[in-house]
Amino acid sequence: MTQSFDRLVERQIQKAIAEGQLSGLKGEGTPLTINSNEAFVDVAMAVAGRIMAEAGALPEEFQIKKRQSKVIGMQKERVQSALRWP
């Protein structure tokens, strides 16, 4: 089953190349970015994550982490300001 699927995919890729559907794409001619974190993730989830990242969308966990970092930074500034206050 896997070999037949691989052949089907390869035929579809070759067809798209022949029809010019894969030329002029963003990033064409540049190497793919290898994300070592994706090695242990389901392929579909890895692809979804890349699409979301390229679109500027963040999963909720990352949004929370980003807000948390911002609040921590603000608190550090307040503490430093208070320590400088005579």
C-alpha cells in the first residue's frame, strides 16, 4: 500500500511540475528549513504548524506564553524603576 501511495504522490508531483504549478512559489530555489522539533510530531501536525506560523497565527499556548513574557518584562521594568527611585 505504501509503495503504491508513494508512486501516486510522485506522479502527481511530476504532473504538477510539467504543468508549471510548482514554479514561482514563495521560497522557490531556497532550501527547506529543517525544524528538529518536527521529527517527533505527526506529519499533518507539523504541516499545520508551519502553515499557521507562516500565516502569523499562534496556537493558544504560544499566545499565553507571549503575554506571560510581556507581563514579566513589565514587572521587571517596574522593579528596576523602583530600585532607582531615591
